[in-house]
Amino acid sequence: MNENHALNPTCRALIIGASGGIGSALPEAINTAYGITDIVKISRSDDGLDITNEDSIKNTFKNLDGEFELIFVTTGALEINGVGPEKTILQMTPENLRAHFEINTLGPALLIKHLHKLLPKNRRGILIVLTARVGSIGDNNLGGWISYRTSKAAVHQIIRTSALEIKNKYKESICIALHPGTVKTSLTLKYVGKHPSVSPDQAAKNILNVVNSLSPKDTGNFFDWTGNKVEW
């Protein structure tokens, strides 16, 4: 990923989950990096979007028109209903596992289903779903976090499979999973510990550096914030 494919100011951007830590930092970063001013921001808190409900997605997206060269899905949850990541399989409950699949797997799957139609037909368009390295099966050497890890691993399969299909219709499209690193947000506050972490603003800049390096041959892959591939 050594090429530079920076976007130009006439491009359009769409951010789903724009009220979250990274989602709220992306608009300014996009404007600063590319001069893009046509940035559409959608979130649950501002627009009532329920990513687990397809009717809600359809109603929220029905007024979107035209094409978007850059689309971000920044939704996700680590702690749901006050329940944090499990330390052992003994702490896993059906309710928590289902909840993680609803938000971290079903939600992005429904979004990809409807968002990919907004990519440009005949030029480079990028659909990025923010995920997590802990969703990597091959990179898992610590265990724990059963529900979160599994929901992320599942969404990786959805991204990979969808990317192959999308490319058949949108030849210059790029659909990837991206691990943004450990970011200081409400999502990770309790769990950062001694891990190196960055602010949402810095995370957004790092993400755009990856965007600049992407080409259609990268579609269907899993990258981290440095632009390196992460094993599935």
C-alpha cells in the first residue's frame, strides 16, 4: 500500500455513527485532508437510526441521493446493557452474545446491504467498516471477550463476502474492515489500561492515511490503522 490516492474536494463523504468518538472526529479530518465540504453525518442520537432494524435504515437513508466516494460505518459496542467483556466462557450468556451480534454483526451487515448502492458506479469509491483486531481468529492469543470477539469475527466474514459481490457491480469499489487502534472513547475508557491509545482526532487522521493508500485490489481485506494487513 504505497500508492497515494488522495480524494479531491469535489468528492462526497457519508459517516454512519457520526456522534461517536471516531465518527464525530472524521468530518473535520476529512475537510482538512481533502477540502471536502459535502459530508453527510448520520447517527442514532441525531437521526434516530437503529442499525439493527432494516425499516429504520430504509427510512433514514431514503432521502440520500447521488453517490458518495467515501463511506464510513463507525458503529459498534463493547459494553452492552452494563455488561462488559467476559474474562471466561463461564461468564458468557445467550443474552449478551445475541446483543453483540445484533449491534456488531447484524447492524453492519444491514448497513453494507444498503450503503454499497451509494458507491460510484464507474470510479473509485470506498466503504470502510471500523472493526477490531480482537476479531481476528489468527491473532487471538489471549482468549476472553467471547461475545465481542465472535461478533467482530462474524462481521469480518460479511465484509469479505460482500466486497467480492460489490466488486462485480462496482469495478473500482473498495470495501474493507479497518482496525483504528485503541482510541480513547467512551467505548474503551474502562478497558484501555496500559495499552497505547490515541485521541479520536488522531485516530481519524490515521484512518485517512490508510484511505489515501487504498486501491481496488485491496478490497475485501482487513487492515489496521498503519495500513498493514491483519490476519483473519
